Amino acid sequence: MEDKYNNTGGLWKRKARETDEPGKQYPDYDGRMTVDGKMKKVSAWVNSNKENENQPDINFRISEPQAKQWQSK
């Protein structure tokens, strides 16, 4: 049976954390997605300082999730 959530995901607005380093840029959105049955982490940045029309509105990165981040509680 095919997983209905395969190749889908979701993003949530990221809230500042106590562990955030001053001056470091953090993603505007964090989330996760399933690609070919494997969980991936997604981070996205909104480009609010566009210098020209050829720049994207949103940049994102897909990476392997950290083991402790996605553990079930």
C-alpha cells in the first residue's frame, strides 16, 4: 500500500530559541517532509531584501534529520 504522505511535507514558522547565537541567521521556517519513504528536514528563508527580480522569494534546504530531533516521545 502506498503511503499517502510520501513526497509531501510541511513548514512551520520558526520561533527564536534561547540557544540561538546573536548575529547568526536562522531559517524563517522549519519543517519536515517524506521523500521516497525517508524523512527529511526542511529549512526555508524568506528573501525580504531582494535586490533584483531574478532572486527567488524563498530559499530552502533539504537535509537529513538529526537523530535526536525526530525521536518519538
